[in-house]
Amino acid sequence: MDGTKSVADVVTVDVLAAKDLLDSGYRYLDVRTNEEFNKSHADNALNVPYMFITQEGRVKNPEFLAQVSSLCDKEDLLVVACNSGGRSLKASVDLVSAGYKNVKNMAGGYSAWVDNGFAGNSAPAEELKTACKFRR
């Protein structure tokens, strides 16, 4: 085994369970782009983009693990989220593969966070619903 993990190695929780985890000491790691994060995000969230949007399309952030390791220890309790759940699942696989022990992927992402009223009135809900859909 080369240490590589798969989706099966990642624990995914729904947004209600994620909120409980955050209330009990987990940190919210938002892996959306800086632009998405700056529009609206969960309180006290850390932002490390998993992907960048370029003229060629989406490109994985080559510094993702290094950037996370500058903010978090491998023992830290992390809830990983993006806008709808796709990027955060991939990011969670990478984190677990890199030795992070307490990673939970949040199903539904920040859109579900907003839909459940956890963002208060600060989130542009309709914009979030289209932000994860990219045209080719």
C-alpha cells in the first residue's frame, strides 16, 4: 500500500451533524475559491482553495496540502466543506491520505449550510445555488 486513500476512507456527515461537530470543537475548513469564500462563509472558517478557476478550467491547487499544514495540525478536528460537496470530498481524501486523522466531509457544502439557516442573513442564497455550476 502506498498510503493513498479513497472516497471510502472519508467520513461524510450531513450539515446538521457538521454543525454539532463545529459546536464541539471542530474547525471549518472551507476549500472553495477565495472569490466564493469572500462573498460569504461560515463564522471562523479557514479558507484554503482546493481548486482554482483558470482560463483552461478548474485546476487543482498544487499547494493545497502545504497551505493546510501551515494552518492545521494532523491531529486537528476538521470539517471540510466546499459549495456543494464535490471538492470537499476530494480534498478530504487528500487530507486523510496525507495523515490527517480527524477529517469529516460535509455533505451538501456551504449551500446546505445556508439552506439550513446557519449563515443567518449574510449569504446570497440564489447566487450560491449557481456558483458551483460552471459553463464550458
